[in-house]
Amino acid sequence: MRTQVVIVGAGPAGLLLGRLLEQRGIETLILERRSAEYVLGRIRAGVLEHGTRGLLNAAGVGARMEQEGLPHDGVALCFDGEQHRFDFHDLVGREVMVYGQTEVTRDLMDARAASGAATVYEAEDVAPRDFDGDRPRVSYRKDGVTHEVACDFIAGCDGFHGVCRQSPPASAVSSFERVYPFGWLGVLVDQPPVSPELIYANHARGFALCSMRSPTRSRYYLQCDAGTNVNTWSDERFWDELRRRLPSAAADALRTGPSLEKSIAPLRSFVAEPLRFGRLFLAGDAAHIVPPTGAKGLNLAVSDVAYLAEAFGEYYAERSEAGIDAYSARALRRVWKAERFSWWMTTMLHRFPEASAFDRRMQRAEFDYLSGSRAASQAMAENYTGLPM
Ligand code: APR
Ligand code: PHB
């Protein structure tokens, strides 16, 4: 078989790349290891930057987002019970859209199914080959039969644990990593959110986050020790601990219930360089991971594939390699800025086991400066709502 671009992975990065290339008349084949139901079953974050919202609309997959999503023009940060609101409209004239990543993925899957573009779910042993030459190909097994696809380019959108970043020689890939000494215990509940906007709280007992998926479904997170066993956290214990870490008004307003989903996510910052190996390109979690504190994971995957689609578009329309040659450096410039913001939010808002009394004072001073300075608040709002693509 032959196609122009083989995309490995049907997460938001792979599906959106497929959509953007389709709009440019470029043929793609998506190979996904799991079933579509499994991919849609993952509970992921849901804060879309200004630019991400615009791109999903331009890709023709934003209608349900605009109908069901919740535009937010502010966010609250708390320190030891003292709350400060950042008014995005006033500070930077923009807003974010609260709309679950699962819903974004569903909208992209539906659009792809409707267009009839080729997707193979439950594709096993996907293996990118010969991408250091000009005749790359990808082999995979489906229902016990081995297939091979010839193509011009391979897009590795297969996440952190995927095969694509493992495919170039190890010496060709540089990795930069910070693993944080704690995780996030998340709970999904069918109760109205405690607040119309997100609340990020730094408390002596640890970090807490109040988020939502809709006016009737909420998502809450607690900082927990790395290696915590989720079974040691009953719903009751979770709600008790959350109340302790929230400002009193929010604690009193909190509506609890049985958890629909409860899981623990480790926190890490990770970047692989470069993002191109001949005719193999990496995008999204295959290339980088951010701690969720800045809500940048999905938004970075979106900017990566926006740049990659532009580059492939230029190649097929003008036979120009300028875009594909510039892709890695261009995407990494935005990735590192988002890594910086996510690391900064994580460092300011979490309780570090090894922190000294001086470190704690530094966190406090960071919060006081941030909430007391318009310039600092604008910088925070600019990063949170999304740096230019
Ligand atoms: N072969 C085929 N598919 C694979 C393989 C493989 N060897 N390995 C992984 N995959 C698939 C996974 O099953 C998954 O559906 O690649 C997809 C990668 O999707 P994501 O992990 O969602 O990554 P990405 O599309 O880059 O989206 C990044 O996801 O984790 C969040 O916070 C992150 O929001 C960010 C977003
Ligand atoms: C979420 O809604 O799951 C969420 C929101 C903001 C974050 C992280 C997660 O920073």
C-alpha cells in the first residue's frame, strides 16, 4: 500500500494532524494500537488555549466545543487560604475554553469517520522503517496479517510510551527530564463544580485543583506522594482532604458524591530533541511531557501538528523543504516556553518534601508578587491563555 503521510497514534495529535492534512488535500493513514473505544475511555485534562480553540474551529471540528464548552475569562490561585483571581479579559483580552480532551478526540474521530479517511485501530507491532532515506515505510499487523505501507513521511503521534521516539538510534535523541517527587490523585464526580472558574490551591498539606467538565460534572485533584496506591484513598478520605486544602468559602460550597473515576498521574517535565529524524517527525506526547499544572499538554500537541501540517502542506504544494527543515526548531521553541510555565506553576503551587523554610517563603513571595503586580499577572495570563503559535 502507499500513502503520503503515515500517522502513528490516534490521540488528539494524530487525529488533528490527519484533519489538517486532509484540508490540504494530503492523504494520510492513521495506525492506532488500541480500539477507538479505548482511546475515548481515557480521562484527560480539558483547558483549551485561545489559539487551540481557533485552530479546532478552523479545522471544522469546533461546533460541539462552541456549543457545550465553557469559556472562562479568569482563574483563581490560592495560597494558604488566600485567594486571588486573574481576570484574563482585563489582563490580556483573551479567554480559555474548558472542554474535555476526550470530547476533542471524539469530535476529531467523528470527523475522520465521516470523511472516510483511512484509520486502522488495533494495529499491532507498528514499526517505522527506512525513514533515514527517501522511501520510508511502516509495517504493522492487523488480525494476524502483516501489512506494509510505503509513504513520504511518518508522523510519530504515539505518545510518551510509543514506538516512534524509540525508533531512531538512541545516540540521535537527546532527552531533558525533571521527575517531580509527587503525583496528582484525580477524581471525577457528577456534581456541580465548587466554583464557576478553576481554583489552583497551594496549602501546607499540599496542592489541590478544582476543575470541571460541565455545569454538572466536576474534576478535582490532590497532590499525593509519588508511589501512592489509589486504593488507599476512599472517596470520603478524598473529600475530607480536599476541604482541608481549599479556602473556607470553597470548602463550604463543595458538593461531593461517589467518584466516577479515580486515578493517580505522575508529574514529569520531559523534552526529546530533535523532533525530526530524516522523514520521521515527532509531535505531542511522543516528543514532550509537561506536568498538568499549566494545562499545556493538549495545547502543545495542537501547536506541534499545526506547524507540521503547514510544513507538509508547503512540501506538497511547492516542493519546498523549508518548512520540514524548520519544524523541529520552531516547535521546540514553543515547547520550551510551555515547559518553563508548567514547571513554574508546579514549583510555586506544590509542597516539595525537601523544601526548606526558606523555599516556602520563596513560594509565598512568588504568590505575593504575582497577585500584587499587574505586569506579573499579565505574564501569567498570557502564558495560561496561550502564547502565540
Ligand atoms: N502503535 C500505534 N499506536 C500507538 C503506539 C504504537 N506502538 N503506541 C501508542 N500508540 C497510541 C496510543 O494508544 C494513543 O492513542 O498513540 C496515541 C497517543 O495519544 P496521546 O497519548 O493522547 O498523545 P497525543 O495525541 O500526543 O496527545 C497529547 O494527551 O496525555 C495527553 O496531556 C497530554 O493532553 C496531552 C495529549
Ligand atoms: C482538568 O480539568 O483535568 C485540568 C484542568 C487544569 C489543569 C489540569 C487538569 O491544569
